[in-house]
Amino acid sequence: MNRIVSLPDQPPGHSLAVCDNRDFLARLPAGAFNLIVTSPPYNNGKPYERRSTLGAYVEEQRAVIGECVRLLAETGSICWQVGNHVDDGEVVPLDALLYPVFKSFGLRLRNRIVWHYGHGLHCSRRLSGRYETILWFTKSDDYVFNLDAIRMPAKFPGKRHYKGPKAGALSGNPLGKNPSDIWEIPNVKAAHVEKTLHPCQFPVELVERLVLALTDPGDSVLDPYVGVGSSVIAALKHRRWGFGCDISEEYVAIARTRIAQLERGELRLRERDTPIYDPALPRGGHNRRKRPIPSE
């Protein structure tokens, strides 16, 4: 279905479309979205993309990014998650390639977030890649950032100053620590409870952290390469609107099924901030959750 619906008034809800993202984006109102978060193809010849020259790839990305900038609210954020393009064994870091494109639209880089995970391609002639990056840009210096919503447990909770004028006072924030710009979150491989047939699926936990930090309840989140819907699920789970499109009818059908499961309280997700490895759990257990996670 290619029909684009108007933005609804009362959250939460969602809208998905099967169509080219430039057609989808062109029909949406300027300034309507508080967060645009996505992971575009890496031009590596995956089943869902057409491999082209790097120059053509950058120009295609420029067109999509330009539309996203138009759609972004003045206090909003764009988060572009990318890895590497590999050409005849040579690695091309896409975040470095795309950074000038974002800057050409006047955006401001707030963080280059390193997403580290433990599993991936096993290389024999170079070190195996175990991380990708998220470029977090804002449109202005006045932007939403809810640090308390994403704080992590402190390494030494309850630690206090032992001398000086603050002796006896807590030395850290009682709500926890800043998660920093290096995030340890498992990627979605075969043992992951969220796994679908998509070969490069977003873990919901990754998008949740961005949704909680960079939006408020009732805000609108857009993913122009929505795949199987992880970004929309993260938005809906925390009472935000979720919007997205993809050229794959099969992926969007899976996204709709997952969203329906979320609404019924049946979708199985990896819980946020679950330890990545617990030797007491069976193999693969650190990525699994026995019970569905209801929406908030």
C-alpha cells in the first residue's frame, strides 16, 4: 500500500508504507518529526540494495538526508547508523564519507556514538569488525536531550567523597551514570530473541536509548529505511508516534506483524540494559527473554 496518511493528533500510533523513501518523505510536512533514526544500506550488495559506485551512493544518500533535514523539527535530532562499505578488501568508513553531507545542510554533530557488539563476520586478512557508528546531529543548539532517561547503573553505587568540603556526600548522580558514547549492545544474530529474516536488523534496545534520550512522550519518530520495524517498535513502546517506509513489501509485512504482537503484549524483546554475558545462563541465554515485554 503506497497511501501516505496525515500525521495523527493523539499518540501513540504508527504509519508504515511500502514505497521508495524519497516519494514517502516528499509527501510529509516540514518540521513534523522530533527524531529521525535509521540505518541505510551500506552499498555492499545485500539482498535489499543495489550496489553502485560510491559517488552515486553518496548522492542518493544526499537526496534522502536533505529531505530528512526538511522534515526535522527545530529542536529535533537525526541519528544515522552506519558501518563500513567494503570494496575489494578495502574498508571505507561510511560515517566519514557522509559527515560532509550532513554538514552541508548546516547540521551540528553532537556525538559519534560507537555501537560495539561481540559477534559478526570472521575476517582472515584483517581484524574482524565488531562495531558500527551512530552520527547524532541536531538542527540547532536548542535540542531535546533527556540524560536521566538513559542513565546506567553506577559501577560503585553509593560511593561518597571521603574528604574535602563534600566529604560524606554522594560522588556520583544517584540516578546512575552517563552511558558515554560507546554502547555495548548485542547485534541481532541467530540466537537473538528478536531475529527475523532481515540480515541486518536493528536491535530494539539500540533505538530505545535514542528515543528516550532525544524525544518526549507524544513526539514523532521517523525511519526512512524501516526494514522490519524496530525503530517504530521502540517509539510505540515508549508512547511516541512511529513512522517508516521500505521498498520491501516482505519486510513491512513483518514490521506490521511485530507491531501487532507488541500491541497485544506478545512481542518478545531483549530487555534494555540486560548484561551481555552471564556465565550462569545457558548458551545464548544472555540474548533471550522468556516473557513478552508489554508496551509502556
